Amino acid sequence: MIEHYSSRRGLLRATGTAALSAVAIGILGDAPALARAAGKEPGGAANAGDIDILNVALGLEHEAIEAYQIGAESGLLQKPVLDLALLFQGQHKGHRDALAGTIGQLGGKAVQPKSRADYMASLNIAAIKTQADILRLAQAHELGAANAYIGVMPSLGGKELAQVCAKIAADEAAHWSLLTSALGEALPQPAFMFG
Amino acid sequence: MRWALETAAAAWLAVAATAMAMAPSGDPARGAKLYAANCGSCHSLDANRVGPAHRGVYGRKAGTARGYAYSPGMRGARIVWNEATLDRFLQNPQAMVPGTRMGFRLTDPARRADVIAYLRQQSR
């Protein structure tokens, strides 16, 4: 998988940033319409549940961005795995921007990231010694995130917000699949790998 | 009067026994995997992350994990976490505790039972 990915690195590097921005703008551009479609006034009490859920998701994105940054700075990641990690981190930044913008459009206040020290402790970074350890941490995070986005969809107030979560869940699932392949692990046999 | 009370008590016990028999019994080993895959992005046993730490959650009053900043809704909830309350919460958290920030639903009863069995095991 790594070799396959490596052959596409140049293309991904060249197109990654622009594509992410377009995705984020597309989601953000829908946000006021989402609030109107749901019959809710921005900042109204009816939005509180959605804002809370999106803020939890934003917390996950903050954590993922910092985890990939810690991995990138660790010196343990070798190319092309390092490029893969940075690509995924960039996509999580796209999710962060989209979620924070949507929360703001709904009248909420976006949560801020925790400190590096907090993430080092809560993710047990001290136990990480190898590139494979980092990949497993990322793999676990991406699986959990994909499932989390799928799991909150029924709680959201509108199908449009659920669609936003579905888009992000698909990205997380793609990340998990590539990380699983990079670790040399087989994909599960049963259907419904997520959710 | 006594006959009526005894009959009512017997009926209640029968209903309770039936409900217990129908409830899926959880497997903590399966629950550990499900916990990692479904809860692990926000929670861990020993660290407060996006959500509170879970070791000791079974039998604990809701909203009281040390060092975690709960929503007002969860802080005010008069709930002790056990099989029944966890099962209800995981089905639809915001319906049970209005104002909780958790929106994740675990819809499969068997999976909920496994996760609850794991949380109970880890809380001993």
C-alpha cells in the first residue's frame, strides 16, 4: 500500500490543500441554509443539541490534528508514511474548519484545542516508541472517529447536518483503511465495518 | 386488600423476571473491542478526553468523574449508572439527559449489553 500511495504522492500534495479548502467552503456555505431548513434561529435553544454534538466532533478533530503533529515531530515517521500522516492531518484541519464554521453559523461557540501537555497525557504518548505505534494510535483514532460520526447522525436535528457528518465519516473511514493497509493488517471479512 | 397487594407484587416480580430473562447478557471481552471501536475516540478508562474517564463509571453517580467539566444537564442528572440506566442512556443520551453533550447512540441492544458488561468489569 505504501508504495502504491507513494506513487501518488506528488498528485496528492499538489491537489490536497485546494481540494480541502473547496470541501470546507462547500460545507460552510450550506450552514445558514441548514439552520433555516431546520426551522431554527441561529443561537436558539433548539440548536443547542446540534451545537453540542458538533463541538464534541470538533474536539475529536482537534485531538487528531495534534496527534498527527506529535507523530510528525517525533522523528519516528519515515517517508512516505510521514507524507500520509501530514495529508490526513490536513484533512482533519479541513473538518475542523468546516465544523467550527457551522457551529458559529448555528450561533454556538466552537471549542478550542487543549494544550499539547493535555494531549500527551490523555493519548499516553510516552508509550509510543516506533512508527508502528504511531500508526496504531492513528488507526484507533480514525476507527473511533468514523464510528462516532455515524453514531451521532440519528441525534442531529436535520438530514443536512447528518450528511455533513457522513462526509467526514467517509474521510475517517478512508484514513482507517489506508492505515490498516500500511500496518499490513487485513481488512475485516464481515460487512458493515463501521457503525 | 392483602390479596390485592400480594397479587400486584407477584405480577411485578413476573414482569421483572421476564424483562431480565429477555435482556441480552453482555460479554465483557466483546465489549472491550466494541468499546475501543465505538467509544474510544472520545473516552478512555483512565483519562478525561473529549468525554470523561470511564473506570469506575458503573455504580457511580452521573456527572461526578473527577476533573471532567460536565454539561449542566449531566451535572444535574439524578442518575446512578447501572445496567438499566446505561442501557437507556446509550440508546439515546439526549432524550434521557437533556443538555448532555453526548449525541452518540449505540442502537444494537446486544452491543450495548456487551459494552455495559465491559464497563462493569472495569469498574470492579
